[in-house]
Amino acid sequence: MRPLLLLLLPTGLMLSPPMLSLPVLSAAAAEAGATAGRAIATPAKQALLVEYPSFRTLLAKNAGDRMRPSSMTKLMTALMVFEALRSGALSAETRIAASRHAAGQRGSRVGLKPGGRYRAGDLVRATIVYSANDAAVALAERLAGSEQAFAAAMTRRARTLGLRDTAFRNATGFTAPGHLTSARDIARLAGEIVARFPERYALFARRSVKFGGRTWRNRNPVLGRVAGADGLKTGYTRAGGYGLVASAKRAGRRLILVVNGLKSEGERQREAVRLLRWGFRQPAGTPPADRR
């Protein structure tokens, strides 16, 4: 079977859907911050807290610096899978055979067996809720034929979204030469998912997922600790440190937070909770003009 992404290239269904009219978040704007944003510091190596959808900056620290995204990479994996599901190129009921490469992934995994056949919808939930590397790679291979080809498609998709600091080498976030992004790009990627896939975005708020007869817990430390928190993804590698892209919505106001380079799970939890709570105490910005 030819890879689904390659089959879709002539029509552009996967790699070039209509761009959203999101504001461009320049490096200068991200680093300038709002007056309120300069009143708080963070030990994170990179940090960005913005209002969505205006992307008004409340806090920025090295937001345009290239960084190791770790499992925050899976936001792009999820976006491309969501696009395939919407276009009809993939069905939630599709049975996907796990390769030895997919089943042999290290780190977070749900125990796929080589040759085992799994529903795409179950793999999507395992990828998003538990950050399962084996599930993410199985999806990537189904869509592009190989994880390497999928990573190249991820990078091309990043370019169409205007994510200039981003390049991917795998579907999971394992450290690899050239596998880099920025807090600014991760925030925009999160915004893309919120805007275009509200019905699937709800998966990021699930506290657990059942797979293979077991229950796997979501590691997002803001869920249940910050009022209105509803996503998105944690990340950790030795090279990148502890990171998180999170979002919360209160009274119609949504914030998106990215932090990376923290020293422990505990520090990540404390900073994410503290910064989001602080952000909601700041005055809301002027709503963006109607772009219709």
C-alpha cells in the first residue's frame, strides 16, 4: 500500500489545508511582552504565556530560542493525524499493524506487539492522553510509510503554518540532531489544534485512557490543579529538560503556556500552575478585530 501522505500530496489534503488567519507572533513581539508580563520571573530556560487567539504576550523568556521539544513534538503528530481523519484518508476504525520499529519504542509506551493490529482511534487516544511513543510511531508509519518520511512531512507542514524555528526528525520527540523548535512555535501549534479541531481537542483533557486491558494516566500536571485547564502535552528528555505546553480557559478567556528546560517533574508542576494562575490575574487584552 502506498503511504497515505504521498497519496494526498497531489491534492494537498494533508500538507496544505487552508491557513488560519492567526496573528504572526514575531520574535520581537514575543520577547517584548506586556507590562504585566515583566513582573514575574521563572526558572524555565524557555517560557511563553499568551492570550489566545490574539497571542498577546503576558510573559516571554527566550521564546524564540531553538529548543528540544521532547514529547511536545506529538502536537504535530496529532495535528497531522487529525487532518487525515477529517479528510477521510484515515478512519478511527482503521486497523493498523504495529511494526517492530513501532513496538520497540522506548520510554512511554502502551505495549504494542509486532504484527498486532490496533484501531487507529485507540492509538490516537494513547498518543494524546498517555504520550505513548509506540502508538505515535504506528500512526506515523501508517500515514507516511515510515517514521522518517512522516517526520519530513511534519517539517513541511510546520513551514506551511509559518513555524520557522521548527524541524522534526521523528514523531515522538526523542533527541536527534536537528530536531528543534521554539516556545513561540509550540504555542502557535497548540493554537492551531484549538482552533481547527475543537471536537478532538477534548482528548487532551482526558485524565486517563484504557488500552490493552490497562488504564494509563495523563501526566499533564495542570489538569485538576488549575481551574479551566484542558490540555495539552508534557515532555521530557535529558537534553531538553522537563517541559509542558498547557492551556486553560476561564470566562471565555484562553491562555496558552509553554515552559521548557526545567529540572524536575515537581518544578514543572509548580511553575505551570503558578504561571497560569498568575496569567489569569492579569487584565485581559483588547479582543482581536473580527477577521471575517
